[in-house]
Amino acid sequence: MWMSFLKAVRNGEHRLAPMTWIAGAGAVLYTLWPLDLIPELVLGPLGLVDDAGLWGILIVLVTREKQRYEAGLRAEAIDVEGTVR
């Protein structure tokens, strides 16, 4: 189901919420940005905690978008009379 979701997003059949786009751009920029809230050079592996947390938030938002897409598909499967096609 992930492939059909990603294809629907790419083809414009499903629009992502603006917050999901903002979180995605923020996750990529923050990961590539040389400055960090918790620097890896100082704290070693603990410095990756803030990066992992941001990516975790992004995963939650994208999963929520996928569930919204699937709910839309289920709603389309029910016709006007309330019967399942």
C-alpha cells in the first residue's frame, strides 16, 4: 500500500498537508546543516538523538498522511446508496 500512496502523492492524486512538507524539508535541512543542537563531535552517539527525533516526527506525519489517503480510498468505494462497490 505504501507504493500506491507514494505514487498518488507523486501524481498529484493525494495532496500532503503543509505541515508534512515543512517537517520533511526541515528534517532534510537539519540533517545536512553543519550546526547541531546536540553536536556529535562533543557527545558522540548521543548527538544523533535530536536527528533521530526529527526523523521520527516525520515518519509519524507521513504515516498519518497514508492513513488519510487509505480512508479516502475506502470512502470512494462506497457509492451513494451506501453499498460497497
